[in-house]
Amino acid sequence: MGDSLLLTDVRPWGADPVDVLVENGLVAAVSSTGSPDRAGTHVEGAGRVILPALSDVHLHLDSTRLGLPFRAQTGEPGRWGRIMNDREHWRSAERSVAERAVFTLAVAVANGATRIRSHAQVDADSGLTKLEGVLAARERYAEVCDVEIVAFPQVGILLEPGVVDLMDAALRAGADLVGGIDPCEIDRDPVRHLDAVFGLAERHQVGIDIHLHEAGELGLFTLELIHERIEALDMRGLVTVSHARALASGLPAVPAAIERLAANEVALTHAAGAKGWELPLLDLAAAGVRVGVGMDGQRDYWSPYGNGDMLDRAWQLAFVNGFGSDQHVEHALAVATWGGASVIDRSLAPLDALDLRPGFAVGDPAEFFLVDSVSPTAAVMDRPAERTVIHRGAVVSVDTALDGFEIPGRWGREGN
Amino acid sequence: MGDSLLLTDVRPWGADPVDVLVENGLVAAVSSTGSPDRAGTHVEGAGRVILPALSDVHLHLDSTRLGLPFRAQTGEPGRWGRIMNDREHWRSAERSVAERAVFTLAVAVANGATRIRSHAQVDADSGLTKLEGVLAARERYAEVCDVEIVAFPQVGILLEPGVVDLMDAALRAGADLVGGIDPCEIDRDPVRHLDAVFGLAERHQVGIDIHLHEAGELGLFTLELIHERIEALDMRGLVTVSHARALASGLPAVPAAIERLAANEVALTHAAGAKGWELPLLDLAAAGVRVGVGMDGQRDYWSPYGNGDMLDRAWQLAFVNGFGSDQHVEHALAVATWGGASVIDRSLAPLDALDLRPGFAVGDPAEFFLVDSVSPTAAVMDRPAERTVIHRGAVVSVDTALDGFEIPGRWGREGN
């Protein structure tokens, strides 16, 4: 990180070519092309578009089956059916949690995502096993990406004995944030669920990231309970709500709900789902709410979707929002890059206007990826596989060649 | 087509391996693997999944910019803004209509789509120029795919002089069907618009394919006007409605609208759009309505989306419907393959049940593609690039190697 890096002839967000000088992991200078030779690493941009690194801020590294043979969805329908289906099958995976998490991280980084927030399930069945796998993967790739881990009570906190103690142990073992899930629908006792979540956060002085699939008025109610606790405990800027499906309801109360999220500096992450899961991105940007996007479950017992490519997910985010203009498609890309980064790192400015294209000011973190394309919108539409990825000012992947891993499918082919 | 073709060790819809014998362009026999050597062409399936060929039944070959440098969306918002933006810019394309249509057809076929229904815009500005380009492309690839062409009055029929005469000329020049568009919203005179469309169809004894973006109650009203004419003219089984957005409204009248579509054998095509464009696929299948899907505009002045890969569009169809189970994902794939084929060829049975996986009975047309995957659902999720494509009983593409064309992006790279 002490070394300097010179990126020549790169086009930030598709603008005119410049040279970008990186020192100590930060942008040190942006100048017209034709910089004199200097010591340190040199990357020939060759006119490629350079973008802030992608961020995957809602990922389940513990359940991913990316690269493994596809398994059919055999569980009962609904959230609970999937939870139990996972519980029945996860131990029979062909590779360990750590191996699967490592593979998926490698794919994510090779595709340009260097900022990750992953959930790790903590429950009475699996204890801390899944967390330990994710911790091992984070350790394995400490040099190529930053990984935050949420201790995630997938099966609720109150339904099975010992979960609060397990969550406590998870936070002591290295998890960075306290998770929660659907306080009304899973535990069916939102007050006790949220009190447990916020209690753990207070005790460990960490942030919170709550899965909230609850729809419509129910989800809006749970959001109010979350706000009450943020305000009482002065936890503004420390809470993330994942999915926040209620905001996709179109209900008359949504604008006020967005204002309160902004006031309490609650960030949002989601998986860019369709059919009633589309967050009102433009309203959220106007209100200054930090929003990021992620892969969520990938080919696991939750979802057959996902491929480890956050540029693909940026496409999906634009698509589900019906974005067609370059300005809108670029905003989706800004969410999938800087937006997610600003969820993890609250010192980064939020995307509070539609035309913000940050990442290349002096002092910005040198987290980038380069892609050969006409424009950012074209890059989103084409999703070219070849990318150069820069993390903390160092090149960590060139053309999917991260530490011998290739793009998904290798294990699948072998395993057929 | 007279030659025989033996496909060995292939898995129809992911089932156990079989050998498929093709004669005269039709399935002649399906038997256990280990067929004796015989004369004719032999394709080693090597355990690959074999599926009915993909069908792209809603495509605009005249406007595609697939493979060309991306152009920003610069027009005014809305349908009319896009129409005028296209009118302003289409002549400045780097390649002719015919060249662009040929390239896009090649990409479609290499990806496994051998049944195509394309629109060709007919209007006062472009006359028959666009149709002629699409006709030339069809002629160029007559051996590798079947292309139906709709004479499409994109700018309305009544707003500009001479359009009915141009439509008439288009049908004499080789267009197969009469198009129409948003009779209320574009021409603002649904009766005269539809009377012109049905009049042309009667005169030329051809079918109809009407773009209907009109939403909610308005679109349902227009559907009623269409039904009145089908019933009066006895045109059951001859009409397609494209998009049919009103069916995605969730209005109480939708189930009755679906029943009437079934009764009048109206087929539907759409582009698998999100955010209010999702057709109720499962209800339509239960009612026996034929549904197909297509790429629509591709990187043109209508849409930056689209990549010429109908397996990708099958993924999109599953995704926008929130399909997660194998049964549902496979249904989306059935719609994108056999479903579309059954829109074009009314002699093929409709997908009137969710678990129908047709295409491999003796006598079925030998239109297939092979893909290396664990299952049909895995193929949809992975969209492997390498495919073997069979049209009318002959291999027409292997691993995107159709007549020297490669997957999209070549022209784009050159043009940067």
C-alpha cells in the first residue's frame, strides 16, 4: 500500500482520458494524460473506462454454492420452507463453508467487487460453524478485499434456545455487526427480537444490519420500532436495513418512511429483486439515504440466481427499475459501486443526487476496476468479463486471473 | 433436410440420456443410448441437455444496434420521444439495416434461436426501407432460421399520410403479418386504427400482431375492441397481441380478459419486462393461452438492453416472475422455446399445463439446441455460451461459430 500506482489513459465514469496517480492507497492526483515515467507500478489504461470498485453489501458467503453442481429447489415454498431446506442439506455440500466462501470471494473480486458485507448464519443447528467458515475466507483474502461480517440469526432469536448467547459469541469471535430478521414474521415478537438485537449492539458497540422482508404496512410498522430504538439509543448512522421490502409497496406512508430513514441515517441494502422488491431508488437518492446492492444467496437453498458478478447485478438493478437513460443506468452503477461502499464506510459521501459520479477526487480511496467499454452504461449492458481490479491502491486481479480461480462453472463442470 | 441426423447421449429437458434420430427434419425415433452406427450426420451429445430451439417472437431486426458502438439515449422521455429520436438518428447507423439485421440474426441463431418473428417499421419517413433490410436478412439466413415479418406501423396508421398504402405495399413485398400499435394512445382513434389493421389482414388473408403497451383499463378496453373484430371476422387463432401490458395490472377484470384471449385463441408475445410489464404466466398457461417471448429492441433508440441471447431472456422471464423452483424456471424456459414456437406455428400444442416439456415426440420438428449443464434450470441460470444448434434437422451452429460471426461486441470494440 505504500507503493505508488500510476493509471494512465483511463476514463473515469467514461469521461475524457486522464492519468490517475495513487499513493498510500488513495488518489493523489488526477491529471491530463502523458504523465512522465515514474517509479512504482504502472497500469496502461488504453482508454478503458475506470469506475469505483463494485461493492457487494448483501451477500451470504456461508450458504453460497457458486461453482458447485446445481441443486434443485426441493423445499416447501416460503421463507420457513427454505430455512428448513437449508438446515436439512447444508452439511452435504461437496466443499466446506470456508472453501465455498473463498471461491465466491475470488469470483467477486475478479469481477471487480472489493468491498463486501456478508452475513454468516448463527443458529441452534449450525452454531458458529458457518461464521468460522466465513472468517477463514476473509482471512484468506485479507489482501484483496475488505469483508464485513454480520452475525445473522436466520432462524430467529427467540424460537430456539441459546441464540442470544451464540450471537454474543459470534461478535466476540470476529463478526462486525449484529443481524436480525423479520421481527414480526419469524420470531412473532418484534419488541423482544429488536431489544435483543439492539442490546447486543450496545454491549459490543457495533452496528446493526436487519433483514426486513416484511411487506407493506407490517414492514413499515417494524421500521417504526427500529427507529424508536435508534432514537432512544442514539444509534443514528449505525443501522442498516436489508431488503426493506415495505418501501416497494407504493403505500402513501412510504415517503414519510424514507424521510425518517434519512433523518436517522439508516442505510439500505438489497438484492435488486423484481416483482414487488424494487426499492424506490430515485426517491431514496433525493432523500440522501445510502443504498447498496448485493448478490444475496447464490445458487443456494434460498435462490438459484446469482453469479458472483456485481456488474451483472448492477444491470439487474437498472433493469428492475426500468432505467433506460444513461443517467439512470449510471445511477444504478453508482449504487452498485460507491453506494454500497458508502453503506459500509459512513465517511464516504452518500449519492444524494442523481448525477453524482464520485470516486476520483484527491483523497478518495483507490478502489477501482477498469473495463473496456464505450461508456459506463455500455459496460453495464455488456458486462465484459475482462476487468482489472485495484484494491487499496494495488492491482489484485487482471482478466479474472485472481490466484488461479476462474469465473464460475469450474467446479460445476467437474461435478456433473 | 432429407439427410438423417443421429443425436446420441442427449438428455431431453435434462432427463436420462437417449439417442434421438431425426429424419426429414422431424423426430423419427427416441431410443435408449447405444444406437448402432448408421449413415448420415452424427452429433455426440456427451450427456448434454437438449432443448427445443429457442424462439424470439418479438424482435425488431430493423432497429437493432447489436454489435455497434453504444449510443446514449438522448431523446425525450416516453414512447413518442423515442419514436422521434429513432426517426432523427436511424439513418446515421454505421451499418445498413440489412447488415445490422444479418448480424443480429446470426447472434440469435448461434445462441439457439431458430424461430423468429421480427417487426419491420413502415412509416412515412422510412417507407419500405426498413422492411427491405429485414427481408434481405431473412433471405441471407434462409437456411439457418425461419423468420416471420410483421409490417409494423410504429408511428401509427392515421397520423401521417399514406401509411395504409405503405402497409399494403409491405404485405405485397413479403411481410407476413399486419402490425398495429396502441390504437388509443398513438392514433387516438382506436376504431379507425383497428379497422385499418383488420381490413389489411382480411384483404391479404394474413394474421395480425398488435403492439399493446396501453396499461390498465385502457389496454383492457382496446383488447375488447380487438376481440369484437376477431369474432365478427372469424379470425380466431390468427391474432397476436404483443406486450399486453394491461394483463400485468392486477385489475379484477384480468381473469375474464385471459379467458376471452383463450376463447379467441389470441397469442401473446412480450419482452419479459419488469416493473408492471410482467404477464401472469401461470394463469395464462392454465387458460391455454399461447405465450412467447422476445428480445424486442436491442441497444437501439428504444432500449439499451438486449444481447441477442434468448437463453438470457429466458432467465429474465423467470427472474421477473420471481420463479425459484425448478418447475417454474423450466416453465419460463418452455415459454422461451416451445411457447414462442407455438405462437408462430399454431399446429404445435400450447403449453396449457405447467409441467409440459414438449419437443421430443416422434413427429416433432427437429429444432433443438444442446447445452452443457446439469439441468434445464442450471442452464437458464448459467447461460453457457457454447451451444450446438439444430434447425430443420441440420446442425447450423456449433459454439457460436455461425458463418464466422462471434458473440456480440466485435463491432463495438472496433468502433470505440
